[in-house]
Amino acid sequence: MKKLVQLLVVFALLGGAGGFFALLVLTKPEAASNPAEEREWVVDTISIKRTNLQPNLKLFGRIISSRDADLRPLVEGRIVETGSNFYAGGRVRKGELLVAVDTFKYETEIVDAEAAVLEANAALEEAKSDLAANQELVVFDKEQETLRKIDLDRKKSLLGNGVVSGKSVDDARFAYLSSRQNRVVRFETIARLKAQVSRLTASVTRAEVRLKRAKRDLEETRLHAPFDGILVDVSAAIGKRVSSSDKIARLIDVERLEARFHMSDAQFGRLAVNGGFQGRPAEIIWRAGETLIKLNATLSRVQGEFDATSGGVWLYAPISGGQNIYDLRPGAFVEARTPDISYENVFRVPESAVYDSERVYFVKNGRLVEASISVLTLDGFDALISGDIAEDSRLVVTRIPEIAPGLKVQIRE
């Protein structure tokens, strides 16, 4: 009985607790719901108008020289003298001495070559003298042969009369045959001497060529500047032994500088089909520290093939003469500006206003409106665009990551 009473008490407590919890749930106050407020973006806008423009292409490149030369000794030997301006950065004039090689070897070669010429000429004169003597003896050989033939014929006619003996006739015949043999031998000697004269004439020519080469080698022991310029990469000094394959310096013509800069396929294509690039003016800008130096140039030529790695071409613009180039040197980084083609009925807008190169946004009744456009080209930080856009529309230039049509905006005052 006692346990029954305890169970009833437990059930009663549980039932009371459950009822109390249900009462709390039913009587709890309801919180008022607040609707989410739409975000409003503050933007900057500009008014745009159609216009005709010819922007400048802004390109970058380096200064190069259209003429430079690797300097190498023309002969081998030990350097015994250098020019007063033969050092890195030295300015030299055309014909100025750069280096001089020891001349002893080449002077002795001239003496040896002169002796060879004298020896060859002496042998030639001797052969010519022998040839002339044998040619003169041909006449006497002919006369002697004729006389002996007459003597032989006479003795043959007298043989039958008993006036001459048979031995006398035989002796006359032998003398006649000997004279004929002498004449044949003489012709062979003349032919041999003529060949000898030709061979010795060639020897004289060869010796004279050797002498000329020796004299030229002696002259080329002194290396002179082929044109006015600046020396770089100098690597020679007195006492150093050099050969004709050793590069001792490089000479750069700083009076014939030109800008070499890169142009994209699209830019080059526009110029190519609209009058071409040759003769187009260019302004070369060299930033020397805080100093801005501008030089005039003219586009003259393009590299022989397109550069597949950069997706464009390299153009060259020689710097016009008569300008102060302020010690400009090859390798200097420069900016080049040249007129682009003319664009008609276009809008010039900040590049930040263009999204994905195909759309822009305008403000209309506090909301964004999207418009499709085409980007024709970039001009610095601006873009030239075309599209079905009304003039004086308020173009949004503030960059918004979540930009979309219908977005609520407020124009910054």
C-alpha cells in the first residue's frame, strides 16, 4: 500500500510538471519579424558623349644601335700598343688606333717574300733568255739543213759519173739527217722552254701575291676604328697575345640609335590595313631618373617574322638626326608613342567601367541598367567603346563586385 502511494505521488508530480511546461509554451510572447533592408550602393558616374578620336599607341621597348661591330685583331701576335681611348666607354673616331700587334714577324715575312720575288724573276729571265737563243738558232738550223740537202742531191747526181765515191754520198746523207734531227730537237727545246717560262711566270705571280699578303699583314698589325662610336666589352691590354678569332671589344655607333619595341598582332593589323606603319611618326620617351626626355623618330621596318611567344611583332624606329640624345645608350628602356587609327562615333570611358570587355552599367531611376558594348581599343587607362548607348547617360565608373542589373544605387554627390 505504501508503494502504491509513492507511485501515485510520482505520477502526479510528472503530470503537474508537464502541464506547467505546456502552459509556458502556450503563453510565450511572439517576437515581431523585421523585414531585411535592401542594400544601396554609393557609386560615381560620368556623363558620356560620342566623339571622333585618334589615340596614341603606348608601346615599350629598348634602345639599340643599327650599327655595331665586334672588333677582332686582323693578325695574331702580342699587343704592343693601345689607343688613348681604348677602354670601356671610350669614344673613338673613325680611323683612330685601337690596338697594335708586334710587327717583327710580319716585317721578316716581307723580306722573305721580296727575296722570293727576286729569285722567281731571275729564274724567269734565265728561261726567257734560253728560249730567245733557241728561237734564233732555228733559222740557222733550217739553213744548215737546206745546204746539206743540196750537197746530198749534188753528190747523188755525180755518183754515176765516177766523180764522187759512194762513201762521200753516205757521209752527205748522214750530215743531212743530223741537221734534220737537230732542227727537231730544237723545236722540242723551244716547247720545253716555253712551258718553263709559263711555270716560272706563275711562280713570280705567286711570289708577288705572297709579298702583297705580307705587306697587308704588316698594315693590319694596327687595328683602327671602322666608324665613330663607343667601345664596350673591352678585353685586351698591352702584352696580351691575341689571334684573329679573339674578340677584344665591341664598337657601337651611338649616332645611329633606334628604338625597338613590341606591338601586338591586333595593333599591327590595324596599322597594316589602314595606311601601313612605315613612315609613321613616333615619340620616344626616355625617363632618366626624374628627367623626361622626348625624341622624335619614324617607324621604318618590322622584324622578319611574328614572335609566337609574345603574340606580336617587333618594330624599329630610328631616332631622327639633329637631336641632342643626352648620352643615350643602347639598352635604355624607353616608351614609344605613335598615332593609332582614327575612330568615329565612339565613347571614351574609364577602363574600370567595363565588365568582361562586353558590358557597362548606367543609372536609371536609382537602379542599374546593363548595356552591351564592344571595346575597340585601350588608350592608357581609358577604353574606346561602341554600342547602342544614349548620349549623356550616367555611366557607373565605381567597381562593384556584385554588380548586376536592377541593383539599387545612389550617385555620390
